[in-house]
Amino acid sequence: MMQITSDALQFELTILGLPPTEATLMAQAVNDGRDSGDLEFAWRNVIEMHLRPDIPFEVHKRAHSALFSTWDESQRPIPVWIPDPEAMKKTNLASLMSDEELDSYEELFQWSIEDRIGFWGEMIDRLGIRFKQKPQRIIADDANVETPFWLPGATLNIADSCFNAEPDSPAIVYANENGELKTMSLIELDSLTNRVANGLVAWGLKPGDAIAIDLMMTSEAVAIYLGIVRAGCVAVSIADSFAPAEIATRLQIAKAKAIFTQDYIIRGGKQLPLYEKVIDANAPKAIVLQSGESLDLELRQGDLAWESFLSDKEDFRSVACAPDEYSNILFSSGTTGDPKAIPWTHTSPIKCAADGWLHQDIRPGEIVAW
């Protein structure tokens, strides 16, 4: 990559929208950092002293490429974000490495694959996974890498592990259609989840039944998902963008007994029919949420409006499940034929939570957008 002089970089940064004085200071910082030889430290300095979110992204890109113009990518990729060394010491990963007396990420990785029992036992403890009956061991003695049996002897409902924080702490931060930010507390989510689970039982659905969700991603959709799992049923994930034929295929593969859906999808201020597509997919009995102030359409015989479905009972004892019982069925895209069912068990979210804890350093109180 060709190096550029400080004056030439200053001119480029100005053209990209940076005020001349700021462009001069940033170009000098990039040039000095490149001359210092410690490019990673120099990039942290440029970020902290000269780059802000309101500065055009093209300026960020150009400063980065100019600073790392001499970087040897054959050794390792050019870093984009470099954490402060002091901040690194406070991460979940660093805490785990310190407690296990591991000196490097490579040692941690080796431990995780060579001592699966030790590693996953530690992760289950740190994540606060709640069991109804604790496992006899982490993995069955006769298990192998192709057909492992995790947590033999245990019973649990993985939805319970979503409610470990303080009851009044935020569970979901979301925006309504007017763009207003709202917060649902953990106790509010717990209550709505239980009302969903009680509604499923009252509607005659039983543990093991597959129940589809074809909705916009709303706070109600989260409670519906958790309520299905808490009732011991299996959530079937269906994208709200699918055509009736694609919805029908997924319902048939999963053998869904019911479906949660919505009257309309709101996109760019427009109402797009969703319940109509679900009917055209010959879906089983449906619970229909409203997108506006009221449900302004006629329901099929046997279908229920959301408010009529919801139970008034706010307490529910979650159904105890074996670790390998299904909790969710997802699907491949189906672009090369029929979509392939991808079942999750009650252990699958433990891996997801471990990934977030280790690799994204998610800590209590932080907001995660997924």
C-alpha cells in the first residue's frame, strides 16, 4: 500500500468533509503514528483524540488505511478496533483466564476443547443456568463428538435462565412506530411470558407441541417465544417476509399445532397484510396481534385475537424438560430446495450465551442489539 504525505492526507480528509483545522491535526497524528512504528497504539490515539461518531465514516476509513499502509497483512489482518490494555483486564475472558491460570487465548481455547467437562461446567456456573434437577455430570460417559449427550440426569427449562436479574431491571428496550423509546422491565416480561404460557394451556396445547411465530420483532414476540418454551412447547421461527407457500412449507415440516401472527406488518408507514398470508398458507389455529389501536379485520372461525387469548394468570410453573428436548425449530433459507429444519434443544441457548459472554464481553446491565 502506498504511503501518503501529511499534506496530501490533510487535503483528502478535507475533501471527505473534515474541517481544515481538524484535518491538519488528524493528518499529523496519522503521520506521527506511522513514523513511531507502533501502529496499534497510534490507532488507539487517533480514535480517542481525533475521531468521533459525527465525523463522516469515509474520514474514519481513510485515516485507518493511511495509518496502516505499511502493515504486513501476511502476518495477521489489519486491526480495526484495538481495546485499551486496562479495559482488557476487566473483560469476562480475562477473568476466566485469570481464575483458570491460563496465560493466553490459545491456552484457553485448548482447555475448552481438551477438557470439555471442566470448561462447560465452569460456563454453566458463570452464566447462572437454572436447573430443576441438576445434571449427574456434564456429558455422558459414552458420548462422542458426533453424538454427545449433554447434562445427563438433568431437567430444566431454559427460559427460566432468562430471568436471573433484578425484577425491576430493564429486559427490553424498544421503539414504537412513532420512534419513542420504551422499556419493558424483567418483571413485566416475566408476567407477560406467563400469561402466554397459561393461555397455551387453556387453549389445549401440550408440552412438545410445535407452535409457530410469524410476527414482527416486538416485545410481545419475545414474550411469546419465551412463553412457548416455558410451557414445554417448541417455537417454530418463520420470517414475516415469507410468501404463503414458504410459510406453508415450514408449518408442514414442523407439524405446527398453532401460530402467533399479526394483522398487518408496518413497513415505511405502509400496512402490509400478514394474517391474510397466514390464512393463504392454510395455517392451523391462529392468535392474531394487532398493529394499530384495534383489530380491524374478521378472523377465521377458531382463531383468537391476542387480548382474548392472553390469560389473566401471571404465575406459571415452567415445564421441566430433558436437556435434549426441542425448544425451537429454525430453518435454512430453502434457496436450493425445501428448507432444512434446524432444531434447538434446551442446551442450544447455553452455547449462544457462552459466545456472548466470552467473545462479545456482554455484562450485566449492558444493552445488546441483535
